[in-house]
Amino acid sequence: MIEPRLSAEMTVQSLLRKVSQEGGFGVVLRKGDRISGSILILCLEKGRDPRLLERMPSLEGPSTWHVIWPQDTDKKQDLDNYLERRTGFDPDIWLIELDIPDGERLIAEIA
């Protein structure tokens, strides 16, 4: 059975609003499909330690967010190349950047 969930645009707006309320910074780097676009979230803390998260389906229940890129900041060019390939492959994808401590916790609460 397909689980009901918010549209991609509503999920992004909710995340940005929650980050702002928590004193962080969030921005849409790339808009995707409003209804069903995939969402990649680049989490930073004070502009450092990038982690890329993506929602993955689960056989046991609802989709959950997973860290798919926990590289050091000296690998920034590799991350940029990865993001360029992903957005070229999937034109409907959203790319969001959040700069807030413990961004993974916040994302889990919203989506």
C-alpha cells in the first residue's frame, strides 16, 4: 500500500519554516517537481561538515531519511560533482541546504 505523504513542495516549506524557527538557515538551491520530486538535503553546521540526506523507502513501514554523503569538507568538489550528476539524471529533484546544529534530528521530526 502506498503511504500518504505531503507533496515535495509542502515538505520543503515545512523544513525551511522549522529551521528558521530553530534559529538556523535554510535555502532552496534547486526546485524540483512540486508534487512528487525527490528531495536531497545538504545539512551543514556553521558552514562545515556537509551531510547529504535522502528519503528512502522501507519495507517495514514509512520512508525514512538516510545520510548518503558524510564526507569531510576537503572533499567538497566530489560532493559538488555528485550533486551535478544527480540533478542531471533526475530533473525533478529538489536540493535544499540547511545550516543548523543536529539537522538530522530536525528533519526526522518534520518529514
